[in-house]
Amino acid sequence: MKTLNLAHRGFSSQYPENTMIAFEQAYQAGADGLELDVQLTRDGEVVIFHDKMIDRMTNGSGTLSDLTLRDIKWVSIDGLMQDGLPRQKIPTLEEYLSWVHDKDFLTNIELKTPTGEDIRLERKVLDLVSHYGVEDRIIISSFHRLNMARVKKLRPAIQTGLLVPGCNDHILKLTKELGMDYIHPHALSLDETLIEHAHHFELGVNTWTVNELADLEKVAIDGIHAVITDFPDRLKLVQDKRIKVL
């Protein structure tokens, strides 16, 4: 089975990250899916955004969780990548799922919470996923074990992955005991031993964030389920080259 090509926050090397145009262009570029980040607004709406503050990516300012959805819809995505593009807004998860639900496209939803405290983000995300009938095309991930434990308790069948900056056998064991399907290690921690040990624990490996062509060629190998990259076009070249060789 080929290693899957997951566009990091959409086609984020060419378009503003976590926007609908970045998602649409990742799909057009031939990615197998994408990774995106979700948070809750002050009034409990699930929106797609990475940072705690909206300052870096928009023409507004403030902490996202202190703003209502109405507040957020007043601001626009800003910065050099936005130049010449149709105006972009911070999308809701519902907007994204409405677009992707009829596509053969995998979505890795990362839960962005400051701690593992239950703020009902997991339940709201899973309810939206169920509403749009895309359970079989979703992976839920987080750095917080408590978040992931709640996901598995709420929807045991949904695919899940624990994000880790580094990895060893102790972490693999804990990940398996949590009931995870995947381990999501940083690419710098990857080696043949880690991949072998992950498979021993019956865990798939999804790695992040790999961008250089030479590195993509190294990690797009048997044994790795998915590679998360800012450059889905580069990884697609690697995938197509491997298909031709085979």
C-alpha cells in the first residue's frame, strides 16, 4: 500500500494555511487528504485555525477562544500569501465537511486545546463528523492523551492518532493502551527501529512535517501510513515516480 500524501493545513506552502482555498488546492494537486486544526470559539463553534491568537494570520487581534463566531467572521486572512487571491475567512469545520463529504479524501483533524481538559471539543467534532457521514475518512489526533481517551470513549471505531514530538517503546506502549490506531511522531524521530516497533504494537505511523524532496523520498516508503507535508505537489511527484518504477 502506498504511503498517503496528507497536505499540512492544506496546501500551506502556496496558499494561506487552514483556509478553504488551501484545502481545495490540496485536493486539486492530487493529495490523498489533509491535516487541519480545530478550536472552539467563545460561543462553542468549531473553527479551523492553528494559533491561540488570531494576530499572525488575520487583520484582527485577540485570543481565538475569547471571540465569538460572529467576531471571527468580521476578520479576514491577511499576509503575503493572500495577495491576489479571493478573500479568505477562518472556516468552520462544518463548512469544510460540507465541501469534503462527497470526496474520496482523508482528513486528519487535530484537536487544538491548551490542556487535556474537557471543553466538549471532541464531542462537537465527532457530532459534525457523524452528521456528514465521513467517519471512515477521518483521523482524529492530539498531543493530549486525555483528549484522545475521550474520543475513543465517545466513538470507539473512529481512527485516532497520538501526536508526539519524540518517540520510544514506552510511548508506543502507552499509545497502544490508549486504544490508538496510529502514532504521529515528528519526522526527526523516525528510523527503521521506530517503524518496526510501532508495527509490533500494531500501530500505523503518520509522520510530520516533511518538506524537502530528498526527505520525502526517504519517508514515502513501505511501513509509513502517511506523510504530512506543506508541499503535497512534491510528495505527489515522489508517489508518481514510485508507481512508474513498479
